[in-house]
Amino acid sequence: MLNQWGLVVAWTCATANVADNIFQWLIRQFEECMIVLSDTGFHATEGDLPNLKVCQRGEWQDRMLVEFIPLYGMMRL
């Protein structure tokens, strides 16, 4: 998870066969201090956390920074 400056504030991983919504516990840790922008994969059928902003395609493109940062880091190696 990145903050508004692009700095990593939390990190976790899972295998590719795991649904994105299992990371709700990580989002909950930041419930009082920031909103979290995500794609629709993080939406939970039992309800989303108040600080989770599920973005439809084309909304809040700032979240694409998350996908850019790892690529940029690999290009610098």
C-alpha cells in the first residue's frame, strides 16, 4: 500500500489464485488515517470498509501509480 507521496506504508502478498478482497484486513489498518483506492476486485460481498473507494474503470486514475512503481523499480535494475 502506498501513501499520497508514493511511499510504501504496508505490504503483503498472496498467490495468484487468491481473491483480492482477502486484503480487507490490511485496508482496515488505515481506516482512521487515509482512503484506499482500489479496482473492483477488492469489493467484498459482505460490504466494503468505509475508507475503501472501489473505482470503476476510468475513475481515480491516481491509483494506477501502484502499478507503475514496481515496473519503474525493475526498469532501474
